[in-house]
Amino acid sequence: GARLTGIDLSERMLAVAAKTAREQLRTPLIPLLVIGFGVFFVLLIGLFFPSGGSTTFGVAVSNADAGPHGAEVVRALTRVAYGTGASVLEVHEVADPAAARALVEEREAAVFVELGSGFSQAVEDAAMGTSAVPVTIGGDLGSPAYPVAAVLAGGAIDDYLRAVTGRPVLLALDEVALGNSGSRSEFD
């Protein structure tokens, strides 16, 4: 067979493109529908999801710390936001760990965070490099919202601790599974 040169190939491609364009012009409704439906669905998605990020995850926080760092961690959790400024975490401050766990069980929050009474002292010790900071995070491990909310909350706490201590602080993270969600396998 004859070998095509670059010029012959481009002429053939232009001929095919011109033929296809003439075919499309015979039925102008089809290209208009293709373009129109694309624009329609983009506008429809923009109408239903206007902020660019509307999902919020509830976080129930039990802060037993009397020092400054517990309150600052709660503020750090409230500052987790989308690029549009919309909040990602809806923080519910509660009086005790039982109330935090109850909010998760009632599906008002996806995750609970417990800051113990010695949290600020643990942060100060971590700044000196002598210990890790204990934090309890938990929820229904079978909930699809739990891993996202737990990672966002844990990340916000870790970011705060790194900023305050100036070092890569280790979280002594204690994960608590509510109910029997910790005993489930991927086959349940």
C-alpha cells in the first residue's frame, strides 16, 4: 500500500471533518440538543448546589479542659471550611462525654471528640517534647459520614497542635466505636 504523507493525512482528516459537518447541518436539532442539554444540566447542578460545598458534618465536642487549649481546639474545629468559606464541621459543644455520644447515637453528629481535663497540660508537655496529647474520637464506624468527619476533626486538632507547639505533635488518639460498629467486618 501507498504510504500517506503528513499533508495527505491532514487533507483526508479535513475532508472527513467537512463531510461530518455537512451531515450535522442537515439535522441542526441534534447539535443544538447536545449543546443545550449540556448547558441545561450544568445550570441545574449550579442551581441545586450553589455554594460549591454544602455538606456539613456534625461534631459533638466534650471539653473538660479548664486551660486555654481546649477552647482553642473547639474554635479550630469551627474554622474548618470549604474554599467558599462555608463551614464543613458543625460543632456542638456539650457538657460531658455521655452527651457527646448521645448526639452521635441520635444522628445529630457524625463524630464525637472528647478533650480531657488535662488537655492543656498535655499540650504544654508536648511542646517540650515529653509526651503525646490524648484525644478521644469516636462514633458509628459503619456510618459513611464518620470517616470523613473523623479525619477532618483529627486534622484540625493536629494542625492546631502543630501551630501551637511548633513541632509535629503526636496525638494519642483513642478511637471509640459506638454500639457494635467496631465489630463489623466488610461483609456485614
